[in-house]
Amino acid sequence: MGIPSKETTFEHSILKWAREKRFGLKMEFFPNKALDFRKDAHLDLIEKWEKGVLQPTFEEVKKLAKIYKRPLAVFFLDSPPEESSVPPDRRTIGSEDNETISPEGLLVIRKARKIQEAFAVLSEELGERLTFKYAKRSIEEDPEELAKKIRLDLSIELNKQFNSRTNEDFFEYLRTKIEKTGVITLKSGTSDSFPVGDCRAFSFTDSYPYTILINNKDREGAKNFSLMHEFAHILVREAGLCNDFKVFNNNAGKINKLEVFCNRFAANFLVPRKDFFEYYLSIR
């Protein structure tokens, strides 16, 4: 590709798409420190570029590509490329709908998608067929009975659970078991951390390999619940992006049956009722 001329124009819808995918729908989330690529740069200028009122130069688009963490070639397309969406479930603290996710959270979701896609491509090249061990389940099932069956099938040992020195040790034990079912499990790292207010975990169920990512900023004990909560989302093939695991929709005052199911599955998987009462009676 040669050096574009001064007359090169860039599709304004791509400029808007790239910014929204990086920083969210609201223009005010565009960080002020990212405006230092031009002396008179301001949010109004970005908005005019996105509306096609003004055109950025090639050098300015190169800088936008770095800010938005996109290949420069994307900005020469005629329309925004198709990308898999973020999980539809966006409950946050207080179970309110989380209409916006932080730029850090959006970037982590994009990275998780890239890992999922790369894993799928590599598996195809190696001739390995991606599957998931369990058939689709329904939220009309008894989550306690389902948790009991899955726990038994995965050979989760009670002694191993009791003997785990830390919650993190047990998390890694569960993680190994879950990955044997065909699920990728990820944890956000120090370089791509994001607020727990965005979510504690999320999952993808729209294509193989099904994927779970745990927010590493969360408390260790909560990560175990998040892992099994998202695994329940995968069992019913309903992607999730969850935070505090409350089950009420504050706007409509209705109970979210999917979240009730996932919560009960996670709780009963981690602390089976029978084992709990047997242990309780033994220490009385």
C-alpha cells in the first residue's frame, strides 16, 4: 500500500465505530490525554470527523489507530467490519443495567474475543474439532440436581476442596476440570485489568470454544463463584456479563430467572447441600 495522498478521505462511520469499540458509546469517555496528538484537538473535532463534517489527515488517522488500538488498514475500509458482540447481560452493582462499560473493560472483551478466535483458527489448522462436553440445558431444570450431576461427572473431590490451602488453589483446581469440558478459562492480567464495577466475569457462548474470563481484580473467593456462575451460563448457552449476582431487575421489579438459575447452580456446585449438612453436624 502506497502513501495516501492529501486528498485521501476516510469513512466517518469507521472513525465512530473504532472510537465506540475502544472507549464506549459516550463521547466524554474519550480520554483528554489522548487529544495531545494535535495542538487544537478537542472532542468537537473528533465528533466532526465522525459526522463527516471534517476530514482527518493521514497522519492524524495513524495516531487514532494507535489510540483505538486498531490496524491502520481498518480505516481504509468502506464500512465498519463485523465483530462479535459483547455479552448481552450487563448487570452491575445493584443489578442495574450497565449501559456503559469502561474503556479498559471494552478492551479486555476485545482481547478475549481475539483469543477465542485465534484458538478456533489454530484448532482448525491442526484438524482438531472443537466441542463442548454437555448438551444444552434449560433454566427450567432443577439447578441443584444439575449441579450435583455435573460435580459428580467432573469428579470434584470434597477432600480436595477442604484441603485446598487458599481459594486461589481451589480456583485453579476447578479451572482445570472445566477446561476438560472444552471451555477456555481466562483471567485478566495486571496489564489489562478493568474495574469490578464493569463486571466480575463474562462468558461467550455464540461460537466454539466457549470462553469464560474472570476479573482478576475481584476477591479470591468471589472468583470461584464467578467461574461456576459463568459455567452455568454456558450450560444453557446464554452468554453473560455479570457482577454482583443479585437477581432483581430494579426497573421492572421482576426476578431474572436466568440469574436465579446460575446463582443456584454455582452455590450448589460449590457447597452441595448434603455435604454441607453432614459437615455442620460433624462439628456441632
